Amino acid sequence: MKQDVKLFTVGPAQMYRHTLEVRSHVVPYFRTPEFSAMMRKNREMLLELTDADEDSEVVFLTASGSGAMEAAVMNCFDETDRLLIISGGTFGERFEKICEIHHIPFDALRLGQDEALTAAHLDSYNAKDYTGLLVNLHETYTGQLYDIEMIHNFCNRNHLYLMVDAISTFLCDEYHMRRYGIDATIISSQKGLCLAPGLSMVILSRRIIEEKIERKHSTSLYFDFQDYLLNIKRGQTPFTPCVGVLFELHDMLSCIIKAGGADSRVGEVRARCEYFRSKIEELPVHLPSFPLSNAISPVRFEKDIAMDFFTYLKDEKNIMVNPVGGELGRCSIRVAHIGDLQMADYDMLVEEMKHYFTM
Ligand SMILES: *Cc1c(COP(=O)(O)O)cnc(C)c1O
């Protein structure tokens, strides 16, 4: 497999030079005061970038994003809860499966492929004794970015805990835990942070820690949040973490904060996103009409050529765009706007698209 490809994928994404530099060093031993100090700094910077309250806490898990989704659900909810899941694609379905496996009662608010989430959808679930709401704020399968203010208002009205899978929206779109009363935020190393995969983080509000996590008896050894919360006080994790990725994280968070914080990083992603979308206006493609994240453009073709186009770019041009699984995959690819990509890279991709359509 060729590794010097240009990645227009949402995770792993095209890594930044400074991350590659960090990756080139020996991975050190980690039960040391120096590593603990770095972890405390990682925790602090994450709270700043997610706009979390200072008494929030971070769980650092060595797992992919789905592992963190499952861990977060298991540690916050049980069979005495009743959850509402916004289910608008394969990631929403993943939350449904997690609840099924762990016997947590839920209803799914299912959306069609081209259907935007509206206040009317949510209103029909008012006053139904739910205890929490789960949402993949950017449903990466379709590209839809749900309206967090609308979801926050619904949760507030109905006194629900709000758990957000922000894996593909953090550092791509604005994100504010405090402003929107978010109790749990799930993020992962390989998406907006553009690091190697393997690290996921769950940022927890004080209220969900005290009212849910600390009152639950854990049903898992590896995913016991009480254990992680105890250990992070001394800047450690219960088990060996992905030490190398945590160094990449420290480097990346420091860089982002030095360069102006989350807003300025989001601005860069948005600029690439708007540039690409304006350039494809003249092509025989379209974007769905619901609100979109800046992370990716879910490009829809007029014919079922998506897989052929994907293979052509990969094999002939060493360019990787994101294919789409399932039904949508025949006519749709996704082009990411995160990672170390320049406008010239998008010029090149658009030229390839033009060339392919006239071939
Ligand atoms: C990428 C992603 C995940 C995590 O997938 P993993 O393959 O387990 O890392 C979860 N939710 C969303 C919305 C994602 O985009």
C-alpha cells in the first residue's frame, strides 16, 4: 500500500508536519512526574478548547471513537434510564446498537437520508420521561450538522442529560459545552485533531459525574470511568495508554492554542470548505440541502459513479477521498477539509473531477 498519498479523508486525515516530527521520536516510559505534568496540561487545554466548565473532567481512553461511545453510554446510563437517540445515519445506529447490547431503554428519532432535523421532530418527544439524549452532532455518514441550540433547548425543557458524539465536529465547527449545557463530549484523535488513531477522550460535566457516574456500579474493568477519574487526578490512566499519541496531542493542542484557539482553527477549516464548495458549483454535482459541517463536503453525483471515481483517484492519482458505505455510496463521496491541506490541493482535486466528467 502506498503511504505518500494526499488524504482528503476525515480520519485519519492528512497529518501536519509538526505531528510527523513528534511521531519520529522514541515513545518514553509514562509512569513519571513529567508525563503526568503533560497529561494535566492536555486536560487543561481540552477543557479550554471545548469551552467546558473548569470543574469538568477528562477521561483519556486508548480506544477508537466507537469504544469511547460505548464506554460513555455504559458509564452514564443503565436500565433505569430512558434515552432519546437522534439517528440520522450509521453513527446514530451505532448508539442504538450500544443501548441494545447494554439493555438501556431508548427511542430512536430516525431521519431519512435527505431529512433535516427540525424543532417539530423534537417537539413530538416532549414530556415523555426521557432521562438523556444521545446525538452524533455531525452525522458523518450524511454530513448533516444538527442544530445544537435546538437540541440544547429541548434537553433543557425536558431535564435531560445531553451526550454529544463530537468526533467529527470538534475543531471543524464551533463547539461550546458550557453554553449548550453538554454533559458528555466524545472526541477522537484521528478526526479534527489530525493525529494517529487510537486515542479517544470523553469530557464530562461535574453534574453527570456526581449524579450518574459516581452512583453506578461499573460493569467493565477496562472501561470503568471511576477508575479513570481517580487516576487523572495524578495525571495518569489506569492502564498503559497510547503514549505516543498523547505526545502528538500535547503538541497539537499547544499549537492550536498558540495560533489563536479553537475559533481560529475552525476558521481555517471553514475557509477550505467554502473554497471547495464554491469551486464545485460549476460541476455536475450537488450537496444535500440540510445544514452541513465544515469537516466534509458530501458530494453527490448525478450518476452512480462514486466507487469508480474513488478507485480512479486512489489508483491513478494517489489521492484518497472518503467513500460512503451502504446505499448512499453509489452516488456519493465525501471530501474532507481538515488536515494539512492547502487551497492548491483543492484546485488539483477539482481539476481531477472536471477531467473525470469529460473523460
Ligand atoms: C469517526 C466517527 C466515529 C468513530 O469511529 P471509529 O472508527 O470507532 O473511530 C464515531 N462517530 C462519528 C460521528 C465519527 O465520525
